[in-house]
Amino acid sequence: MKRFFRLFTATLTALAAFAPVLNAEEVEKCASCAPPVKKELVLSFTGDMMAHIINYSMDDYSLIYRDIEKIMMNDSLTFCNVEFPVNPEIPQASYPVFNIHPEYVMAAIDAGVDVLSLANNHTGDQGTQGLKSTVKAVNSMVNRYRLEHNRRIYFSGAKQNPEIDFKPVTIYQNGWKIGYLSVSQFSNTVPEPGHMLLVDFRDTEESEQFVEWISTIVSEYDLFVLAYHGGREYYTTPVQKKTELFHNLSSAGVDIIWGHHPHVIQPVELYEHKNGNSLIMYSLGNFISGQGRIADPVLPEEEWSYTGDSAIIQADISFDGENPVFEDIRAIPIANIMTTNRDVVITPLEDLTHQAVPEPWMTYFLERYILMHDYFIRNIRLPG
């Protein structure tokens, strides 16, 4: 009997080795499978990944993210807007017509960025062919990280084939089915129609049609995240029409609206509507850029100074059985700091001591920390 039991156990073990293992996507499609348990999500949102000459001329791009890597690696997903075309076949170029090589984006992914937004006014800088090259390059990154690192990278906002309808990207994370879509208000160099999803908040009819379409698809997901690139540049408050669109999208079922484009920080709001709450980030400014380098260190309150710092917004999200619940929303103020080697790196404003920042810049960044801290106390708007 014992011999039979050992043979029986060995047979089960051998069969188990060949049994199909369902990944998250397959579990979702399996009608007989129990719904996955939704563990708490920690989502991090950043601003615009820009690439001016001073940025892409660095010898080691990994230095940009060294001080914030732990933040991005210890969450569930980190979101970032890629504000340039990516074409390795032509030289890198800065404003006003950008082009960057894949290594620059890969440094951010290596540091923990998981989700990319490609819908913005600069993705089409190199025309339709440049946009197609961008999608091809990012697809190559997605495949590389999946095969070599067993890691999934996601993107939305641009596509090579204009005949394919736009639809949300589905992200399976911690038992959640997350819908993700990236749209832009406009494109500087308009590519051929169908390659980028454009929705101008100033156009009432266009906005209403978009809200109506969104309302028909959000119920397919446990959580829906919309990236929106648009608004007025260098203003720390959003224009009214943009606010109206964001509120209407929230009421239509969008759980998180992640805004960018103004290159400066704008308020963060937990918007209350009849179906619950939605997290709205009107603009998260610049994540990395060369704009802040021309700020005046003796004028920390000047409006242009807001192009050199921003925040990583983190949201802790649970599930109450029907809807997402925002357990905590916090801002981690960050700044683009130039090192003694003239490298521009991202550093949390509360942790400047290890950077060799000369005067008057150290005083400047300490002043900026106080200003940013006060800004978020005033401008993270919670219900009640």
C-alpha cells in the first residue's frame, strides 16, 4: 500500500509539472475560475519625461533616477508621459522638434516606470513616420522586458495602423483588471488621422462624444485610468473647460484622470460624484527636463521655477466589493537638480543633503521645498 501511495503521489507530481498554469489574462477569461482576490494597489504618477540637450547628453541615464528608484520599484505601477518621438535611425534632437533614442526611455523603465503615455503634442514631431517609429521602438521595449526580465510594460496613445480602432489597454495587477487609455488635446505636427487619439476640451461636441464613449466601456474594468495631455502651459491652475471635462469624465466612471502638458504642477483633487470618488491630477509638471536649469536661484517664487520641480503622486487603492476606494493620496515633492558634473537628476526635495549643491542653489531648493509643501497642503482637495 505504501509503495502504491508513493507511486500515486509521484504520478500526481509528474502530471502537475505538465498541467497548464493560467496567467492573469487566462484567469480573467476562465468562466469557472473564482474571481481573483484584489490586493491593495499602490499607483505612482509622474509628469512629463522631457529630453532637452542637457538631458540626453548625459553619459549615464541611470543617474537621473537613482534617488527615486526605490519609490518606483516599491509600488504596484508607475506611470510616466513620454513627450518626444523615439527613432534610433536619426540623430537625437531637442526643442522644438524632438527625437530621442530608446536608451533614454529604457533608463526610466529600468528604474521602475511601468506604464507609458504616448499621446501628447510632441509625439508627432517627426511626422507620421516618426510616430510609427516610436510605436515600433516602444513595442520592442515591451517585448524585450517581457522576454528578458519577465516584466510587463504597457503603453497607450499612439498606434502604427490607423485602421485599428482605439481601445483601452488592459492591465492585470494584484488581482485587478485595469483599463488604461491615453489621449491628447492636440499635436504640434499633426500626423495622418488615426495614429493618435485627440480630444480637444475646448470643443464641446467633441468632448461630449468622448465622455459618452468612455461611459460605455468603463464598466468592463475594476479600475479605469485616463491620461490626458492638454491645457494651458505654465499656469498652476487649470482652465475651466478642462476642469469641466475632467469632472464629466469622472461622473462617467473614470476612476483616475492623470493630466500633463502645462509643465508646472496643478492641483490634485479627489472629486466626489454620485458613483463615488475619482482622483484627478490636473497636471504633474515636469518629471525630468532641462527647463528648470534657467531658473533664477534668487527668485524661488518666480513662476518659471515651477518647471524645475514637481511631485510623484501616490495613491493607495483598495476594493470594497463594488468600487475602488482611495485609502491614501500623498505627494512626494521632487526637483531636477544639476550636479557638479552638469547632470540633471531627480531628487526628492526633502532629501537634498547628499547632493553637492552649491550656493545659492541649496538655499533655492530649500525654499522650493517649503513652497511645494505648502502648495500641496492647499491643493490636494479632498471631499468634506
